[in-house]
Amino acid sequence: MSDRMATKRSVKAGAHAPSRNGSSHRAEEMNPFFIAQEQLRQAAERLELDESIHALLREPLRELHVTLPVRMDDGTVKVFKGFRVQYNDARGPTKGGIRFHPDETIDTVRALAAWMTWKCSVVDIPLGGGKGGIICDPKTMSPGELERLSRAYIRQVGRIIGLEKDVPAPDVYTTPQIMAWMMDEFSFLQGHNEFGVITGKPLALGGSAGRGDATARGGMYCVREAGKALGINLEGATTAIQGYGNAGMFAHALGKELLGLKIVAVSDSQGGIYSAKGLDPQAVADWKAENGTVVGLPGTRKISNSGLLELDVDVLLPSALENQITHENAGQIKAKIIGELANGPTTPAADEILFKNGVYVIPDFLCNAGGVTVSYFEMVQNAYDYYWDLPLVHQRLDQKMTAAFHAVHDMAQKHKVHNRLAAYMVAVGRVAEAVRLRGWA
């Protein structure tokens, strides 16, 4: 396990890194962990947070770096590097996904673990934030290789996870099947079934109804409430979705089904498509399944990912990667509502521009908190071995997301700040209270 000095060196080294335009101000720093720290700093300043609590919340409480030798199908052994970060557990066991990505970095995992801390807090569930990752390219690996990698990871991080310690879940390029292998490996090491150690599992192994589309569904509940708050009729509202993975694909279907949104543009890593008549979610999903991309769907014209962000639409749903809306393009955003289904798609400098221009942003750790909320429901169901039906999951998710949305909206209106800062003020205030009550600072 790495000691905290490594984290402190990393933070210190980047604390005054110049932005891309040469300024010493790091508002446009692209390192996601520095961005997370800057967002925390703004909230701490507004909350007049005690200096020792702010210092504690700036860094992960603990992190584990692991080396994973895996025998590949051709008989060779390939060595992978992985991480697990437990950012803060003042409010309860840490919770957060595991990502398989070729460009994974420890600072990305740290940032995501921090955002998970605030995400669990803003929706008021009794969990802290964690995150994990392995540097690998799952698209080039066979199912057997992925299984061996998944089990190797659990053999290394198993000592620090568990229902009362830290509960992983699926994330980028990980699936319910991968979660099943990880749960099985952990259960084998413990000598008995431990379904609650992992969430996002298949239903046959203790998964929860409603987990598959929970991130997008929770986001649609937030967009619905934003429409009410702003007096915008969402029936037929034009919408663009950047990113067509799990969250983006479900947002397409649910946006149309629940809110009557008219999705006119979607994109994936290879580009985007546009149709003024609207895009049918099933047709787009079928085309992507057959061709590996949304690009080329008959009856559409191709657009770029960056061009999609600047379309003249009512609702924009960034559902891809970090740092998509920056100071360079924020002024060209025409959407009235941005619902951030991705983690960290907007930089702090872009937030200020969007706020000034009257764009209503539903920040990531509120808008995409449906996934962790239903994961928490899965933990509860695993703990007492009784499972809820789908309507009950949807009802309780709606209650949680609606209450969280209004807590953030009311904070923003009261203090006349943008919604991300308001969400941080709600979330950080709750974590800080737990830290104080525990006597940590």
C-alpha cells in the first residue's frame, strides 16, 4: 500500500501547474485530480471550512497499487498495473467502480474516488467514495484473459474490500460478468459466499433489479426536475448525447420514454450523427451493435464530437469522458440544460462561462448518481437477503434523486452560485460534519 507522502508529492507538484494558455492559474489544468481539488477548494472557501478538515479532504485516506501477472491465451505472461483508492470513509464504507482502460492513471482514479465521496454524500446515502482501475485494453483481450485478470486483481485488493470496508462496482469497460468473477474469487478467498462485496452483479448472483439503466434513469429524473424549475416543457425538447456507451444509450431510450425528449444527435469514439427529425433509440442501438459505431446510420449526417457539443439544442447530455467542455468551447454551448452523465466533462473555467451565459448545468456527481444509489440498494438487499421488485427500485431511486436535486438547486439559489459549487457545498458540508463528529480534525 502506498504511503500518503506519494499522494502529497503528486498534489504539491501540480498545485501551481500552468494552464494551457500559460497562466499560473490552474483553472484549465487537465489533470482530473487537480480539477477535483480546485472544486473542493471553492466549496471549502464558501463553507468557511476548517483548514484541517479541508487539508484532510484534499487527499485520499488510503490507496493500494498492485502488480498483476496474467497468463495470456498464447502462453505468455503479461504484467498489468492496477489501483484501488479509498478516498474518504467518514460517512460509511467506501463505494466505487473498477475501470479497465489503456489510459488509466492513478490521478484519474483519485479524482473519481473523490467525486464518488461527494456523489454518495449529495444523494445522502451512508457511504464514502472509492475507485479502482487496471491499465489494460479489454477490447483486445479474450473472455478467458479478462477473467484471469479480474481474479488476479481481487487476489491483490481483497484484503481491503468487503461489505463493511469497500464495495466495488462496474465502470468503464467492466461488466456484470466481470463483477461475477470478482465476487466469486473473493468468496473463494473467504471460504463462503460474499455476494455483498461487489455490486452491479447479474441478478442470479445477488444483483439488483434496475441496476442496468440506473445511471441514465437517475439523470433523467434530474433533467425532469430541472425542466420544472426552469419552466421548460421537455416534451419534444431537442437533445444531443455525446457518448453512446451504457449511460448514453440508456439516456437515449429513457429520455424519449420518460420525458418525451427528441434526440437529434448522438456520438461515440468514432464520431457522431445528426438528424433534425430525431433518432430512434432502437435503430441507433442496432446499428451500433452491427457496425461498432453509430456513424453511418442511414438517414443521418456525420458530425464531430466537438460539433455535437455546440449544436443548437435544448438539452445536452455529455456521457463520454472528462474535460469535454472547457474555456475554449464553453462560450459556444447553446443548450439550456446540461445533464452530465459522464464524470468530469466540464472544467472549472467552463463552469464560470456557462453560469454567466445562463446555461443550467446538472453536475456530474448529482446527475449520474443513480448508479451508485441503486448499487447501495443492492448492498442493502444483499445484507438482509431480500430483493425488491423493479417498480420499488424505480420509486426509491426517484425519491433519492429528486430530493438531491432540490437540495442542490435550493443551495444554488440561496447563495447565488452555479450548481456544481452548490452540489459541492451540500456534499462537502455533510462529509465535513461526519469528520468533525468523529474527531478526525
